[in-house]
Amino acid sequence: MSEPDVSTVEVNGFPTRIWRKGSGAPLGFLAGFGGLPRWVPFLDHLAERRTVIVPSLPGFPGGDRGHAVLDSHLDWVLAVRQVILAAGLHGADLAGSSVGASMAAEMATLWPESVRRLALIAPFGLYDEADPPADPWAQRADALPGLLCADPETWRALKAVPEGANSVEWPIEQTRASEAAARIFWPLGNTRLEKRLPLVKAPTLLLWGEQDRVMPRRYAGRIAECLGGPSELRVIPGAGHLAELDRPDMVADAILSWVG
């Protein structure tokens, strides 16, 4: 697995990392809860057929401390819009997972012309009091891997300190990613996204891990009902909330077949 090209753009005065790998039409990906501290097999699979562009979100790994100046949901949406433009993803296909999927959906609601086709893996942003999502910020550290992935070792491997990394800075960056997501979604994860989903015109693929312990699968139906454009739901067997980590090839294949 070769490393991607890395570039940096400035968003609100803070550096933000952008990964790029592959060839063909651009396909953007916004990472899920915890971000991506390292390149993963899922992205390599996408890069076999497309130019995969992975901008970090502010505060997530590669996003420095840019979350510190974002005080409202509108601040976050506008910051992600800046990242999308800086990454050259305006008008491209866009995929996202979990918290990143919520931001990808927001791009398609407010700037419909900016997204050609959309793929969302269990997005945050909805809340049903009768069937609430799990709160990842309320978990013990040892319980979080099993909440986010069907195989807890997948999450632990993602977050393990790599050889040569600063053993002090690494855990700080991972904690910062959780803090950044909390600034958008804590405590209930409810951004009232469903009110804006009718504005989405891009054909949308919804992907849900069969063993998702964070977002109830019935939310997929609510999203599909609200979307303004055509949609399709695919359930990924053997996968948890971050399905792209548990079943990288299956999720990548589904996205690639959707975007064409």
C-alpha cells in the first residue's frame, strides 16, 4: 500500500491536510468519527479507479486546531465548504462516513451544483427520541472500539501509534478529533439535517453496516424519504458504524459502482 500525495491548504488561518491518490475523475471522501490518522485500505481500493481526494476536517487528524474557531453549525458548514473548494472537489462525486457523511450531505443541500453523485455511510445529524443514536462521547475508552467497528481490533489498529510518530503528540491529536466532532454534534447528534435533505438533488447511495451500534438503521429510511433526489440503500454485512473500516473492499465497490 503506497502513500498518497500530501498537500496543505489554509482554512480560517489553520493548515489542513489533503490526501490525493489514483487517476481518473475525482472522488472526494470525508472521514468518519475520529478521522483518519493514516491512509487505509478502503481508500486504496477507491484509488484503483478514481482520483481519490481526502481533505481533513478542522480539528481532525491533519486538520490541526482549526475547530477551535468554529462556534456554530453554520461555521462548520462554511469551513467544510472552504476545504471542498480548496481540494478541487466542486462538482465532483462526494462520499462521507459518519460525521463526514453529515457534512457531505450538507454540501449537497446548500450547494446542489457542487455534488454530482453522493454516497453516505451512516451519517450523523438526525435524532429520534424513541430510537436515539448511541453517544460515542459517553463511552469508556475500552468500549469505543466495539461501538464503532464490528471488529474492535480494526479501530485499535487505526489509532495505534505508528513507528516513528511522536508518542506524546499522537494521542493528543486523536483526542482532539473526538473534541472536534463533539463541537458539531454533542450531545444528541441532532443538526436537524432532515429539514434540509429535500434540497439534495444528487443521486444518493446510503450505506449502513449491518452491525451498526451507533446509528439505528431505521434512520436510513427517514433519510431516503426526505431526500429530494433518487436514492438507494445497501446494508453491508459484517460491518459496524464505520463500515469502510470493517469491510473496505465491499464498501469501496458499492461506492464505485454508484458513482460510475
